Amino acid sequence: MIRLLRGALMLGVCVTARVPEMLAPPTKVRFDSVDYKNILRWTPPTNSTSLQYYVQWKIYGEPQWVDVDDCQGIQKHQCDLSVVTSDAREWYYARVHASSLPSNKSAWALSPRFSPRWDTIISPPVLKLTITAQGIVVRLKPPRLLVRKMHSSLHYNIYLIHASGEEVFEMDCCSKKLMLNELNHKAEYCLQAQTMIPDQAQSSARGSVKCVTML
């Protein structure tokens, strides 16, 4: 063997070891948060299949990264971080790297800084309408329970849209129903609802439009 290597060197043959190609990291790492359900999502590297992903998180300002137990060696392109990012007062980072067995790993890909309080999207309530001889009875199904836990001062705007324009009515979080009366016979009315968080100057988008015709 030594003679062969010497012969190769004398002939100018270059003998090199093959270095494994490093995986490209995931891209577009970001939090998608609706009603405090905080999902980390990412885009896999191009031209890659059968990869596993590993996710870590930390509080902004803390040095230590922590493994997300349920998101180690996963193949899906998302990870639910709602539990570990449940303190709405904090800011968080998350990161993810890709791996292909046995030992080829990508660099870590970092998310933007995330605040549950300021970055989550609040949903509008769901409208339930009942037509009576007296008017329209409005009932609401509020956003998911976690939103109500986070904010005891939720309010709702009810938009009544008719031929003459638009009126806005308010409901607080504890009201079970709103009665809209003095409406025109056989007239059509459309309604939308919106969640309001007064202590944060935040609001949801308006919900879907529901239209009814009076008796």
C-alpha cells in the first residue's frame, strides 16, 4: 500500500477524502399566531426529501436555547409552541435545523422576535341571529377560551348595515345577547361583529357578513 501511495504521488495523482456536502438550512422561519395558538412554520430546503427537523426556543435576552420535546426529529414543517410561549408579557425566538441521517446537518435558521401579546391575530366572534316580531336578537360565540383568559375586558362591536347606512352597537364580554329593535318591516339588514381589546388598543378584523329580512 505504501508503495502504491508513493507511486501515485510520483505520478502527480491527487488523492483527496470526500467531504459530505452540508445541508441548506430551512428558510422563511416565522411564527403564525391566531388567538394565542402560536405555530412555528418554515419552508424546507430546495431539492431535499426525507429530512428531519429539530426545533429550539428561548426567551429574548436569555442565553440558553431549549429543545421543544415534541419537535425533535420531526418530518412536518411546523411546530406548535403555544405551551412554551404562553407568557404574553415575554418576547421569544425560535430556531430550526434540518438533518439527514446519519449525521448531515444544516445550520440553524432563526425566527424573527415574537410577542404573543402583540403579534397574535385575534379572531372575530361568530354571530348567531334570531328574528322576532320585536327585532333582531344578536348572540355571539366569542373567540377561543385562551383569548378570554388573557383578556378579561373583551368588548365587541356589532355593525348593523342597512339601506340608510351603518350603525355600531357595543357589547361587553359578559352580555349574553343584544336586542336590535325599531327596525323596518320587510327590510333587509346585514350584520358583522368585531372583537375589541380596549386595554391594548387592539381589534380583530370584522367577521363575515350575515343578512336577514325582517318579518
